[in-house]
Amino acid sequence: MTLFKIIRILILLAVFVVVAFYAKNQKLKSRSWTEPLSVVIYRINGDNNSPAVNEYINELDAGVFEPVDRFMRQQSEKYKLITRQPTQIQMGPVLTVQPPEAPLPGSGYASIIWWGLKFRYWTYKNTPDSDSDMRRIRVFVLYHTAVEGRSLQHSLGLDKGLAAVIHAFASIDQDQQNNIVIAHELLHTVGATDKYAADNRALFPTGYADPEQSPLYPQTKAEIMVGRIPLSETGMRMAASLDECVIGEQTAREINWLQEEK
């Protein structure tokens, strides 16, 4: 092995150690819940610079996203966190650069890792500043024209890097459901996992808001990491707003709101 190769390997190992240490430190601090996490919303026109979408996103203010902060605050009360306000949403600037296209559901692990690296670099390049990222979540919301029957690309929240990409409809009528998606992906960034099966049905018991309810159906709330309310063994409906959602005990454990039982 040549000296050049040895030096290159040592440099790569050093970078890996630094990144791993930073990620570990970020995870510990962001999930300590000793103070609020800063959640910065970056709006992006995801519809080829559509004038209607531009008009919508330019009129958005932090008040539209206040239900997310309220949901986090109300849900945290039963888990007795040190901080009474887990998140504080603020508006970032409108961005004109699109993030790298995310891999399709079912893509290989290598594709997901590669996209994650590209996305982290894109985040660093397009939202540079001197603030610490130890307790800050960057949420990039790509808005699309609301068309009946239209489906959007899957949203993603990274549990390493404190960043999320949200696909949402540019419509006042969709604001409340957009907030459900934002809260869902936000929780992914701090360790929460999905609690639904491949057919989108809630997993029992972790995906049920009240798994001990008798009779079990119909449920009246949705576990936030499902977003759907089970009405029967096969029937369900989307939650209309965060008022119809809860953070269940398993999700609370995953995000360090509730300690594992020993």
C-alpha cells in the first residue's frame, strides 16, 4: 500500500470519527428536552415556480404552523418534560433551489444513504449560518398546487441530521393536514418510527391512540406516527387536524419523553 493511500484512508477515518461524534452529540442534546428545539420552516415552490404557489407561500406566516407547537406542548404535559414547550417554530426565508430528489419507497439501503449525504450537503450549502444545529430542526416544505385526486411524493424526516423534507398542498383548506405531516416528520428527526403496516393500517397496539379502549372500535384519535384513525379492523380515515392526534407511549419512548421500563 502506497503512502498516499495510507494518508487518504487516515483522512477518511478521521472525517468519519468527527461526523460520528457530532451526530452522537447532536442526538443527545436534541433529545434531552431541557429546552425547546428550534424548528425552522423553509418554504419552497415545488411546482415549477407556479405563480399561484408563490402567492400562497409568500402569504404564509408563523401563525399557520402554531398548531404544531401547541400539539407538542399539549402532548408533552402528560410526560412531564423539563421544558414546557418542546418546540418553537420560526419562519426561514423562501428558497428557490430544490433539494435532491428523494429515493422512492422501497429503494435500496445504499440509495437512501447516498440521498441522505447529498441532502445534508444541500442543506449546508443552501441554508448556511453560524447558529448551532444541536437543537435546531430544519424543515423544508415543498408546496404543490392542490388538485383533486393528486398524490404527492412521500415526505421524509432524517433521524440523523435534524432535517426533513415535506411535500404539501398550497391550499388554505389543506393547512391543518399539512401540519399533521410536519409534526409526523419532525418527530422522525428525533427518533420516532412509523407505526403503520404496508397497507397503511395502524399497527396494534403501538399505532392506536387508545389500544385499551373497549370496544376497540371506533377509535376517536390517531397516533401521530400513523395519522389515520382506525374505525374498524379494515376501515380508517385521515385525521382532520392535530386536534385529532396523540403521541402514544411507544413514540414517547422513542423520542425520550418516556423512559423504557426496566
